[in-house]
Amino acid sequence: MLGTEANFIQSTRIGRSDLMEKTRSRHYFAYLAIGLVLMVGALNASSHSAGAASPQAAQQDKPVEQTSKNIQVLTGMASSQLLPVMHFMRTSLGVRCDYCHLAENDKYWMDDKPAKQTARKMLQMVFDINKANFGGRQVVTCNTCHRGSVKPVAVPMIGQGAYTNTTADLDPKPVAPLPPAEQILDRYLQALGGRVAVDKIKTRVTKVTLLRIKIVNSGTPKAAALNRGDSWTIETFQKTPNKYLSIITTADGVIYQGFNGTVGWTKNPSGQREMNPAELARIKRQADLYGDLKLKERYSKMDVTGREKIGDNEVYVVEARSLDNRSEKLFFDVKTGFLIRRIVFNEIKLGLIRNRPILKTTGPSMECGSLLSCGRRIWTTIILERRER
């Protein structure tokens, strides 16, 4: 494995000359960085499971009641969903973990706080509502009522029911019809330089800075989480067909994750192991260098649902269903055709969570100004914040 890792790094660096010679707009670099966000978000989530577990243990995602204490309502749920579900509830109510839990080592399972008992009742209520009215689909969630507050707002706000201005508009402006999804994708491909230009890309190297929560005073009553208190550096190397390596530098050591087209593996200071099926499926998607460039091949269904604004950019909103049955939203700049944001929804026990990137890019560090036009290494910084809604 380590030999493969070293060879892959070498071949990736040598292969930079395969990139396009045609110089594209300087703005493109910032836009294409968005296509890399999902890969970084997945690395963030997967790093928690990068320990040196045995291959047999890594293949199993046991029911949560078999791996954690005092599970009463969430029985049968995969243990890998426990933290996402807890964060979903925490975010829905706008609280920290210690609102329900004794946030000290080996005490999270205790029932000392009344809020934890209330949370169990609320979970069961939500499950019952969805079972009775929506066939068990997670349509109603904690966030449906709470919206970031411990106490749901029962009385409408003043002005909430105000009538809209019904004065007749004697000179209405015509509303431009939405283009079909295929037209938006064709324009996106043209903005990248065209099919021939995209097919010439054989390697990609990225470097990002991931800002993460930092735990201070861990294991004590004064434990607290500092938002964006810790930073990781992530380098990724991609090479066709389907070769991938990430090097994640953390305060606790370096984590490697690789895929050679068949086998996925992860290595950290504690040891090395092969990836389990869920991790393997994820890294296969990340290893597809063309996944963010050839979008037509990525989705089974796409619908253009409207126009919105992201900053100063007017965008088309496309709702899509990926080949692996994930719900996504894509936002394409109306003027340039570039993809400037993508949201991927992941299904958990309580509903959907999404990774919403907050991006800032430093831009290219060389004169050519484009990811597609340089024969040299390109660096950028992407500041990410994972949010559950």
C-alpha cells in the first residue's frame, strides 16, 4: 500500500503537463473550487473513522445499542449515524451537547438531565407522526417546529400574516422562462472550455485548509467546543483512471486515505486498515476526477426549479438525483454558466442533513490564472463550515 501511495504522488506531479494549454478566465478557478467542496466535506466526516480498527470490525456498522450505552429510542439505527443524529438535534434546537448530556468523559450516557428524557419523548412523537401520516418517511423533523430555538414559536409574529400589495401593476415585466437542465449543463461544459478540453485533464492536485471545531477542557465540567478553533491541511492527488490519495495533516498526526481503483485504505498514527463498504463507496466517488466536470453522466434526474441570488450572482437552481440516489441542489451562474455551489443531502434517521460550503478562495498563485491552463501546481485555500439543517 505504501509503495502505491508513493508512486501515485510521483506520477501525479509529473502528469501536470497533461493539462490544457488554453488560458481560461481568472474567475474560473474560484468557481471550480466549489466542485471540490464535497470531497473535502467527505474527508472531514471520514477522518473520525480513520483509526486502526481491524478489517473485520471496519466492515461492520453495528446497531447503535450494541456500541453505545443507554440507547432507548434510537435502537436499530446504524452506529455510524449516532453523531450526525445528535448534531441534527443540537442544531435544530440551537443548543450545545451539554443541554441534554453530562458533557464529560464516560458520562454522556447518563440520564441526570430532564432535557434528555424530554428529547426521547419528542423523538418518539416525531417517529409516530411520520409513521401515521407519511408512511414512515422523515418528513417532519425536530427542525420543522424548533427552527433553532428550544421552544417552538406557537403564535405568529406580527406582520407574518400581512396581506401582500395587491395594487395592479399596469406595466408588468415579462418573466423569462427557465432553460431546460440539459441547456444549462451544455453551457457549463462550454464555460470549462468544451468537451475536448475537459478530456485532456488527467491529473488534479488541490490543497485546502479545513476549519474545524476544537474541544477544550475535554473530559471536565468546563468542556467546550470552539467553532473554527482548529485547522487541518488537506492535500488531494487525483489521476485518471480513478486513482486518489489524500494527506490530511492534523494536530494529532497525519491521516492518509487512498484508492487504487479497486481497494481503499486509510492510515493514521495508530495503524492502517482497508475501508469498509460505505467508506469505499464514498472514496470511489471522490476518485472520479471528471465527476465535477462531466455532470450529465452523474445524475439520473435533473429539474430546473427557479432563479436565486448568491451574493451578487444570479443563479439557476437545479434539483437533481444522483446515480447513487442522493438528493442534490446545484447553482449555476446565469451570466457565466459556471457551477458556483452544490449542496448534497445525506439521509439519516431523523431526516436529511446537508453540507453547505462557505467558500473563500485565494485564487491562482501563478500568472496563468486557471486550473485548466497551468502545467504547474495550483494552490488555493477553501474555508469550510459544516452545517446540519
